[in-house]
Amino acid sequence: MKKKLNVLMLFYSPYQKPRGYDYRQEFADPDNMYTEKDVLGALKSLDHDVSLLGIYNDITPLFEQIKENKPDVIFNMMEVFSGQSHLEKNMAAALELLDIPFTGASSGVLFLCNNKALSKKIFTFHKIKVSRFHTYYRGKRAGLPAKFKLPVVVKPLCEEASRGIAQASVADSGEAFLERIKFIHEHMQMDAIAEEYIDGRELYVGVLGHKQVTVLPPRELLFANMPEGEPRIATYKAKWDDGYRRKWGIKSVDADKLPAGLLAKIEDVCKRAYHALDMDSYVRFDIRVDANGDVYIIEPNANPCIARIDELALSAARAGMGYEDLVQRVLDLALLRHENNH
């Protein structure tokens, strides 16, 4: 029988609210905190005792909450702190100091996944295909490497959710390339990474587990109305702007009609990538499959969105794993990691 747990659901709030605030108004808005609402509903359906804690830019309430009501496990949904996504790893590090089981990736894994160049270097070492890439740090001279094949995609080095990625990110000339590097350095105040554009199918593959790893059925991002020859990339608008998605026929679907042997190749690549980063919770890999059937890891997304309508849950459902089962599996993995570390 499943053990009833005292769960602290920890998530980012765009404003600091006192402990005990129920977020009922925010959860009632379908465009606001829908992931948190889904997870809360699942935890309650699983008959766990749940406390809510939203954090903006002060972690003092977290320490107060734990001192008064120490949870069995923390369901960590802190993707941002004080409006800065690169501090996600710091929140995980704080939870590690508390010595309480928490869901999702460790601080080390989050650090590797957040830095697109570091994860690519590790994949390259393990002979996992990635597109050719180069990093551009602020204050350093920028130039197009001689070995680069245009077009290239220029992105912020350490950013998530496709922030800073637009159609203008795809540079097909040296001038456009330098202009986009400059934009990221000066307007976003971030370092940049450029990687060769891989023309092919864009797939999303969820993986979860510890030593025993489950690879979920892939999803595919389609661009039905994009003009022929136009680069198909998951820009910020392609992910988050419903009007833009409707205009260009962008939608996520089950990845059907895969050529013979391709699914097995995808599963093998994603398992190797998962172990290469020493993961032990859940992740979504964004991959590209080119015309030759070669599988490239575009980037790993640790602690991806776990809403009912998002890729991970939809893939789990296709594999026969209900939403509550998925949430319970994430909890179980947190407890298993903590047990193995002691």
C-alpha cells in the first residue's frame, strides 16, 4: 500500500505572499499557475497531506515552514528565483543542505542542463551527437568559426523556455550572426551560444528513473503552415503565443510514422544522455532527427513542465501511466535518491 506523505509543494510565485496563503485565486485562472494546480490536485487525489509555499525572492519562509512542519518530501517546482531562471540550481542546492527528500534534479544536474555548452561537451565526450557549437562570452571578440556551416542558431547560453529565441536567431550570414550575438550580449545581458542548424524533425522525449530508466513515447513539434525553406525552430512565440501557433500551424502531437529502427535509436541515445549527466529524476530531451536518421540532442530540460497538457504528462499517458501515477513516480524517485545518498 502506498504510504501517505506529508508533502511541501514549493513553487515560484511572482510576488511574496505570507505562509498559509492558499493561491486559490491564482489556481482558478487557467492561464496562471495551471501546472501547480494540476500537481496539487494529483497529490490530493493520492491522499497525501499537502502544504503550499510560494517563493519570490526570500527563502526565509521556507526555513520557517520546515521548522514548524517538517515534510517527508518537498515537491520542488522552483524554476525561477527573483525572476532569474539561472538561480533554479541554487534553490535545489539550498534544499540539499536541508537534507529533506525533494523531487526533480539535483543542483549539479540543473547546472549542467542550464549551461547549453557544458551539456554539449559532456555529450560529445560520450559520443552522443550534438550540432557543432561555439560559445561567445560578453566582453570577448566574436567571430564566425571557419568550420561553421550556415545557417546557425544563436541562443542565450544559460536561459530556459526558449527565452531569447526568435526567427531572427537563425543567422544565414556572417552579418546576421554577429548582429544576433550583439543582441544577446547587450539587450539580454547574457553570454551566447551558436550552434549549426539541424534540418529535420523536432522531437521531445521524456525520460524518468534512477538506475532503472523509462523512456516515454516521443512527441513531435509540427510546423504545418511554415513556408518551404523557412527554418523550423521552437522559438519563444512558437512555444507560448497561441495566436502565432495558430497562424503557422504549430502543434505538438504524438510522433507517429517513425522509420523502422528509429524509435530504438532514439531510446538508446536518450538513455545514454540521461546517464551521461548522472540524472536520477525526470527530464525532457529536445532532439532533432535529420534526413539520414541521425539523432542529435539539442538540449536537456531538467525538471520540465509537468502539467497535464504538457509533453511529459502526455507522453506518460500514451505509455499507459496516468497523471497521478506520474506524480507519484516523481515522489518515489525523490525518496529513493535520498535513501541511496544515506
